[in-house]
Amino acid sequence: MKASTVTIKTEKDLEKLRVSGRLAAQVLEMIGEYVKPGVTTEYLDDICNDYIVNTLKVIPANVGYYGYTKTTCISPNEVVCHGIPSKNIVLNDGDIINIDVAIIKDGYFGDTSRMYYVGTVKPDAKKLVETTYEAMVAGIHAVKPGATLGDIGYAIQTVGQREGYSIVREYCGHGIGKIYHEQPNVLHYRQPGQGLVLKEGMVFHH
């Protein structure tokens, strides 16, 4: 991939993106207390939608995106990502779920997700969540001018495989800005030194 295909953000862009990112993060902070056994994923989605529209007064980015009708993606247990909220999916004690939310503020996208424990989870489930978080942090620490996309993927892959996990290769992170899904794709595996060289002003989502 050529660096010219990746947009370099201005200081104004970065300021706007920080605001959008913080607002998206607020949604995930808010919803945590509602994640409990017996609730449906549609119930959680409805709460997120109300909070985004009526409290934050911003746009839920997922609604209408390629015909999608929900505000969030909620993925329980073995669902890797992009789970569709439903009144038929009831959370049980011991589940782990990911809630993925995106908003638009002043034309800029904020997109983030977070894992939650439902009730009391087993040690193996807790280890999976903790290792995934550690891998994300390792990937973030690899992001700096002069590094490569391969450095990010390698950092993530190294943590996961060290703990005996495989890496999902069908999904990836991406650039973000005034467009929801921008270049480049950020793979969660690769070799160090491979791929696009990072420059100041590039912005990625996990």
C-alpha cells in the first residue's frame, strides 16, 4: 500500500477525532452497569441508542450503514465480532461479550469497543479477555512514526500466541476520520518491518 492512499490528519482533524473518540468511549462507560444476566442484547442496544441520540446528541454511525438497523454490534462468547443485537439473545451468568459502538460528531467518526463480564466468569474466559487487552495495548505501543503496520500486527500476534491463542485473520483494524472505514487495513498479525511505514497524522481504529 502506498502512503499516499492514507490520509494524513491536520491538527484540527485530530482535535475533532479525539472528541468523537471520547464520546464513543462514554457510551461504553455508561452501558457497563446494564450488562447483567437476563437482559437481551437488543435491550443494551436500545439503551446505547437513547444515550447517543438524547444525551450525547450525536449521530449513531451504524444506523443505516449498508442497511444496518442497530446502533451497536454486540458479540457474546464465540462470536468474533459484528454480532447483531436481538431480543432473542439473552445474556447468561458467565458470558463474555463485546460491545462495539461508533458515533459521528461534526462529521468525524469515533469507533471503539470493549469486553464485559456477565456475572461471574470462569478463569479461562477471564484469561482470554485479559490477554486480548494486553495484546491491544502492545499494538498501541507499537504505533509511532517510522514503525510499520507489520510492527503493530507482530506485537499483537506475539502476545496472543505466547498465551496459546490463535489470531483471527478474517477481521482487522482500519483507518478512520471523516470516513468510517479508511485505508489502511491494520492486520493483527504480520512480521516486523513489513508494510506501510507510519507517519505522524495517520489515525487507526483497532
